[in-house]
Amino acid sequence: MNITLDLRPGVQDGVHRLRDTISRLGPDAELTIIVDAMDAQSTDKLTEELRSHGFEYLPKVSDGTTYNIIAKRHLLQ
């Protein structure tokens, strides 16, 4: 399952929305987080939250106006 969480404009309440979204995801979930490119430097708390819930992530600049974080949580084998 792949879920998209759009945090534009601004990431002020992003951690709370991310926690809520993570609580509804299955153990082998994929998540795409979208923020404005100018908010990319403010995503540390989001990535900390992802790591604390077992997600691996990759940042990706989209079209120059958006910044995406692609995250995947995998079942432990």
C-alpha cells in the first residue's frame, strides 16, 4: 500500500499528521510525503519520526517547487 501525505503549505503540524498517518499504516507500508521545496530544510523532525517507526527514506526534489520524501517500512525477516 502506498499512501501520500501532502504537507503543503508549511510543515508546522507535519509531525502530528505524520504520526496519525503512520498509526494507520500496515507493517509493509510505503509513504510519500510532499512538502514545498522551500520547506525542505524543515523536514528533520519528519525524518526523525520516520526512523523511529522503522522507515527507511530517500529525499527527492520533484519539479523544483516540491520536495518529496519516499519512505518504506519493511517487515523484519
